[in-house]
Amino acid sequence: MSDLSANLDNQARGEQSPLVSGSDIPHLIHAEADVKDWIALLKPRVMTLVVFTGLIGLIVAPGHLNPVLGFTAVLCIAIAAGACGAINMWYDRDIDAVMKRTANRPIPGGRIEPGAALGFGITLAVGAVLVMALATNLVAAAVLAISIGFYVFIYTMWLKRRTPQNIVIGGASGAFPPVIGWAAVTGSVDLVPLVLFGIIFMWTPPHFWSLALWANDDYRRAGVPMLPVVAGGKETRRQIVIYTILLVPLTLVPWFVGFSGLTYVATAALLGIGFLVSVWRVLMDKQDATGVSLTNDAPARAAFKFSILYLFILFGGLAIDRVIG
Amino acid sequence: MSDFPPRPGPTEADELRRRRRGRNWAILLVLILLCALFYAITIVKMMKA
């Protein structure tokens, strides 16, 4: 109220009110976003993979969970992933504005206020953890909370702008969903979900660095130290192959420990060969002396698309194997 | 006062109203679904107990 009195006094003296300035009205108009913009804040395409791997963790876990509670658990994973997306968009709004790929996101596009996006993200995050705790158990809720905290504080706020290993370590946050799904059923974290965690952890670098190769200019412009920006295309391609070589045997571990059968191991082996061929093509891509692709990074784009299919089919194969078995 | 931009025209105001209405309906739908979900969870938990 004191602000209002001061405001009126200012107006009486012919001074412009500080509470509402001319620049606020276009700002208010721009802040009226569509429902589509609020959904876009949640990064729905990233959410799909997260939800899928969380669902697989839930399906393959020993034990039974009521379908209503199972649905709630998967919904909480999805909402938490969306919350992370919203908070990430809030924090990275400065670099999003500079990158072509992200310049039209709701915040840099002027359609959603940064504060509103942050509030939205925090509300969803807290709500998801609370509902997970109520519907399933405290272990699943705790792992969900840890995954949110890891993505927001460790990856987004700390590592992303500081080190080319940002997505290697930060990729752990994308590896939590199968652990959460498993914990929702069993109330515990065992060896198998940790193996699934490891698979996604090792999959993340070749997946993201394939993207970073063809979005290199964007990341350079924004000053994000992705590996191609810091170490160049040649070294990035080499690292993609190394991580894929490490990934493929890891995907066979569920069969080695007796958790899965021939359906899964055959799927994993064939997919592994496919992924290795795909990243070999990335390594052999025609490039100039500085490692810049002369084919517009066609193999890297293909490897990126394949990596998404790879993870879907691999985890799908695990679930099918468990259901058949 | 001369610093204020012109008021939104009829089409802009309609657009604003449309967006606000859309957002409000979406919020209502989410609230209804949330209530239904909590109801279902409660029934399941009570059956288990």
C-alpha cells in the first residue's frame, strides 16, 4: 500500500508511475502464452524417452504394483522430467536466445515470463516427489528427488557451462528413471536397476555428442563448452566411438547376471553392432584438417537418430524378454 | 502518460482473451484429473489396507 501511495504522489507531481511503465504493457501482452507454450516448457520430446525407460524399470522389476499406482509412478516421473525441462529453460534462457535451435522457446520467444516458468517448474517438481511418496514409497520418491536435484543443480547450474564433460556426468540424471520405476515396485535399489542406470549413462555421451557435432556453431555462439567446441570434431568423433565400444558389452550384463534371456541378449547384440557401425561412419566422416565435416555431419545426424531408436528397442527388448520369460 | 503504447486493438484483445480462456480450461481439466487420480489412489490404498 505504501507503494501505491507513493505512486499516486508521483502521478500528482506529473512523474510516471514506477509500478506500471510503458514497457510493461507489451511485456504483459507477450506474457499471455498459449497452452502449447506451457507444454513446450516441459520439453515433451525428452520426456518421452524418460517416461519409457521409467516404465520399463517398473515392468521388469520383480513384484507387483497396482496399475493405478504404477500409472501414478510413471506420471510422476514424466512430471518431474517436465519440471526439470522448465527449470532448465528458465536458467538457460540467456543461451537459448542465442542458439538458433532454441531461440523460439517460450522464454526467449517472450511468450512466458522467466519467473512464471521457474515457479511452474518448482511446483511440478515438488508435486511429483510428494505424489510419488504418497502413491508408492519413500525410496522411489527420494531417488526422484535426487534425479531432479542432479539435473538442476549439478548439470544445468554447475557443469553445463563449465566443462566439456558436462553431459558425461550430467547424463546421470537421464539414467535415473529405470531405477525410480524399479524402486516404485520393490521399495529398493538393486544390482539390475544400477546396470540399467549404467547403460543409459554410457549411452548419453555418444547420443549427445552426435547432436553437438552438427549443432556445434550454435553451442560455440552460446559459449557452451560442449566437446566439439572445446576439443574439435576429430576428438569428439573418437570419444563417441570409445563410449560406444564401452556401452555395447555393458548392455549384455543383464543376460550375464541371469536377469534376462536370449530375446534380450540377441536384441542387445544386434543393436550393438548397428550402433558400432553407425559411430564408425561418424569417425570416418569426410572432414577437413580441423575436423569440420565436409558432409554437413550427415553420419552424426544419422547416429543421433539411431541412438534414440537404439535405446527404445533395447529397453523394449528387455521388457518383452521379461514378459515372455 | 505519452510513454504508454497504444491500447491493444480488438483483434489483439480477442487473442489475449482466447489464450487466457484456453489456459483456464486446461488448468480446470488438470485439476479435475488430479482429483480423480487422488481418489483412485486413496481407494487402492484403502483396499490394500
